[in-house]
Amino acid sequence: MRKDYTLEKRKYIIGGFIVVIVIIFIIRLFSLQVMDSRYKEFADSNAFMRKTLYPSRGMIRDRNGELVVYNQPAYDVMMIPRNVQEFDTVDFCNTLNITKEQFMKRLLDMKDRRLNPGYSAYTPQRFITHISAQDYGRLQEKLYRYPGFFIQQRILRQYMYSAAANVLGNIREVSARDIERDNYYASGDYCGDLGVEKSYEEYLRGTKGVEILIRDAYGRIQGKFEDGAHDVAPVSGRDLTLSLDIKLQKYGEELMANKIGAIVAIEPSTGEILAMVSSPTYDPKMLVGRERGKNYSILKDDFYKPLFDRALMGAYPPGSTFKPSQGLILRQEDIITLSTTYPCYHGFISGGLRVGCHGHYSPIALKPALQTSCNAFFCWGLKGMLDGKRAKYGSVAEAFEVWKKHLVSLGYGYKLGVDLPGESRGFIPNAQFYNKIYGEGRWSANTIISIAIGQGEILATPLQIANLCATIANRGWFITPHVVKAIQDTIMPSQYLEKRIPTIDRQHFEDVAEGMRMAVTGGTCRLANLPGIEVCGKTGTAQNPHGKDHSAFIGFAPYHDPKIAICVYVENAGFGATYGVPIGSLMMEKYLNGEISPERKYLEERMLQSNTIISSGVKKH
């Protein structure tokens, strides 16, 4: 009999079709049962409830062991929508002191996936945050009446001092972006926001635990699954020890009350920041609990910008505090010797250009120029480097790049790398910057002469200025400034332990330090003289095109064994000797002696009571 090849082919086609369908079913079953966890979660949720156990956040102490930030229990009301059964909503609202309208709004907000991307009727959802201890007590007694609701314990940050808000930062609820970036977080969690709370978040937050509870057919909790054999205990976050002296920090904030500006104090030998004041400031307690959102909006909209950390974000013209760096560069490049003198006819006069200066003897050398804060000396020095050394550098632009390279090595022009978020880099221009403005080969020292005295395009943060002072105090090295001294059970990152060496030789720092000592004993910083302590200093009066000049000061003490280096910058406050020097000297005296001497109490009282915001005319419009 003849074979029917058509039927034979049909058999294979049908068989192949069946195989394909079976494969599709297998793939789909694999996807549902293995790859997709949603259905398992739905099934598990009928019998189990996984309750997150939040770890205690690491505590924060100052360098002397003073407790600064600690934890306090807080309670959130949670619900699993699928398990909620009929209950007396009026009684529920009365128990929590909320209205029926607030109750309905919370339900709607919780189910809105734009506001709550992680919403699922099968998983715990947050209904109310941070209920009071009284509300918690009342709710706990009645919780059996409200099936589907339970209480989740969390922590709130509490502060021992109303100080250092810009350094400490705060914690806030995580955003959808935070959750996407780090799978540690879930909706309703909290993370660090600003300050060390943000930069050391991974150390502070700890590790979450989980408690697995078993439920009956009606969704009622019957106890722990297998007596807690599968529970995981949370691991507390690591404690931090700050480099701050919290009492010095508080004193600095008191001195800067009713003023706009910053103070940065550094321990030169370690790079540890002893105080970092930004003014105006705010009480860190404002950003805790249910009022956080409202208070944050108030601070954000405040005309004086208390959330803006002027100590490391503010970029200011450094003014005459820049002159020590110029002396170092001129000496390193052999533009001057210690005996080199320049004339000062009440200022720098070159062709039709004049940069004014106050009266003092002339001609003048480097150390007396630092003592009297002579503008002309440093203008002539820069002119000598940029215009007078063509054989050495080849061009003005090449000489300028050498000048900038030295400044960068001293910590200017780029972020120093402090362990806080938001640091500004300041601004040190390069030759290309001026080529774009004036044209290549069409500018000279006279064109940009104001940079010699820390004006013009030069911008620096108070942190950078204080770091220069610490570098001079160390006679030629610094450690990257940082606000955390130690992390529990952890070695500090190497960048906060290693010395950074500028491109300037040590002996030149010794010369500049002597000039700064002369400024205190018989120059512009005489108010910085402290009984029994050799102080070195340099004033700065930075021109401000928008109003009154800024008052600045850098200083360190003691001269031969430096324990503190400081920068003070007060906006719109006039001469450096008017506010910068008194505030800086009081801070140094307070740190080194623990108190202000009786003969200087008048100066302390004057700084505490003064108000440069009113006197400068800087006010809300």
C-alpha cells in the first residue's frame, strides 16, 4: 500500500504544536512560581506577617565625649489594607485625636501611587507617623478593636544642644529616588539629610531585623512563627565621635548671633574641625517629628537662608587673608627675598592704575607688609612675577599657571574633600579664563592686579581660608579637614589621616608665620593679643560691590605649638579688626583657656550684643 506523506507531515506538525504549548506552560509556571514573587507574597500574607524591626540609629558625641545626638522612641500607626475589617471609625479617630476628614484623606493619600509608589493592599502601609506617647498608650489598649492595624516602633533624633545644626544635619523620609538607588530602603523609612547624618548614613543607620508573625484564618495575630526561630534581630548603627567641641561650637554661634557669616576652627595637627559655625542658624530640634515639613518650608523660605551652610558653601573674596599665600608663592618662586622692599605711596600706582592702601612707612618688606597689611607690596610682587620674569616663564599666561598651581596645592580652587555634603570649590581663575575675556596675550598683571590682594575673581570658602591658616601653623602641611574624629569599630578613611604637602618649602611658612605674629604684637591684629598666649593673625577687609565690606580674620595659637587655627568671616561688617579679630580671638581664648579673662569681658559682651544685620542695612524686602 502506498504511504500517505501528507498524513505523516500532519502528525509531526500537531506533535510540534503540542510540544510548543507544553513549553509555554512550563515557562509560564516557572515565571509565576520562581521568578515572580508577588503570588508567593500574596499567599504568605494570608498566613504570615513580616514585621520590620528598625535598628537604633548610631549616637553622636563630641570630641570630649559629650552626648550630642541620641534616640527617642517614636510610633507609627500601620495597617494592612486587605486585613482591615469593619470597625468604629469615630472611636478610632477620637483615640488618635484626628477628624473623620483627616482619616479619609490619609486613606486616599496612602492609596495614591504617586504619593506612595510602594502601595500594596497585602503589605504593611503607614497610616499615621510619630504619634505621641499618650496617643500610643490609648491606641495600644484598644488595638484589638481595629483589625488590620498595628503599631510600628521607630526612633526620633533628639538633641542635647541647640547648636551645630549645619554640621549634624537631620533625618527625613526617603523618596522614591532613594528607594530606587538603595534597596535597603522601603517606603516610609528614614535616611540622613544634610550634615553628618547624610555623609555617614551607611554607618549610622544599622541593619534592619524582621519578626515573622503567624495569623489565623481571620487574620488575627497568633504569635511568632515557630517561636521566632526565623526572626532576625536588628543591628544598631555605629556611634560617631565628632571632632567638634560642642561647647566651643555653641559659643561661636552665640558670638555670631544677629550676624551673617561663618567661623571655622581647625586643630592643625589633625585636620579635625573644632567648630564650624554658619550664621544665621537654626535649632536642630525644628526638623524632628511631624512638624518637620512645616518647619523645613519656613527655613527654606527665610530671607537669610539659615539652611545655607556658609562655612563650606559660601564662596567669598578672601581679601587680605589671601596675602600670606601670596607671600609664600613670591618667596618660593624667588620673586622676592626677605630684604626685598616695594614702595607704597598710600597704595600701588602703576601707569594710570591705582590700588589704595592705608598709611604706613615705605618702602616695605614681606614681614612688615603682613604686619601692616600693605596692599602695594603684594601688587608689586604679583607684577614682578607675571610681567618681570618673561625669561623664566616665557609668557604672562605661563607665569599665571605656575601661580595657580601653588594656590591649588594650598587648598584653593577645588573642594578640599571635607566629610560633609555640599562643599563649594570656590574659584581660582586660570590663564584660559582671562584669555577668553581679554584675548590671548592681551592681558598683564595690571589687568588683573586685584587678585594679588584676594579681590577680583578670587573666591574661597571659610573652610579653605581656615585650612590655609592651619597649613601655616604646621609650617607647610595639612590634613584634609573633617568633622568626624572616630567611627565605632571602624578605621577612619585614609584621606583624613594622611598629610598633604603643598609646593612651598617649609622655611617660607616660618617667615610668613613670623609676619603674622608681628601683626598681633604691633599691627592690624592687636586686639587678638591674649594674656600668656602667643597668637599669630591676619586681618581681611574684603570689598563688597553689594554693600558694606566684609570683615575677616585668620589666626592660630600658640605660635610655636599650634592647637587651633581659625577663620572668621562676617558679611557687611566693615574692617577685619572690627568684628573678625575680636570674634576670632575670643574663640581661641575660650578653647585654649576655657574662659574669657576679666580684662577682655568687655570685648565678649560687645560681640554678643552687636547686630551687623541691622547696621549694614541687610534686611528683608
